[in-house]
Amino acid sequence: MLGRQLGIIGEFCRLNDLPALNSIVVNQTTGAPGEEVLLRDGRTLKQEQRDVMRQDWFQLGIPTTGTFRTVWESMG
């Protein structure tokens, strides 16, 4: 249901060397994220999830809709 949106967020994180924010969105039944989570090279899912929690997200500027549109178009 949220695959496209989470994919855009994951790609944005990858392009900006940020922890995969979409890695903490998990299935209620399985407790696992979707298969499309993009991890940074050499990182495990657990490491990414830990790094998401440690990242000071407030220090980053809020991405604009234009930024996300550019990421989406680069994925196609």
C-alpha cells in the first residue's frame, strides 16, 4: 500500500548517505520491513534500524515535494 512512497524515501536516504528511514516501517504481523528496503553498502538491517534511531533527523532540512519528485523520476 505504501510501497512507492517508502521506496522514494529509501532512495532519498540512499542518495544522501542517510540511514534507510523506511527500514523502521514494518509489517504488523511479521515485524519485518518490506523487501524493497535499500540498505547502505555493508550494512545489515539491524544496523540500519539502529542508525535510524540514532540519526538526528531534526538537523536536516525538510525535503520539498520537488526533491521527492526528482528522486521518483530518477528511479524510473
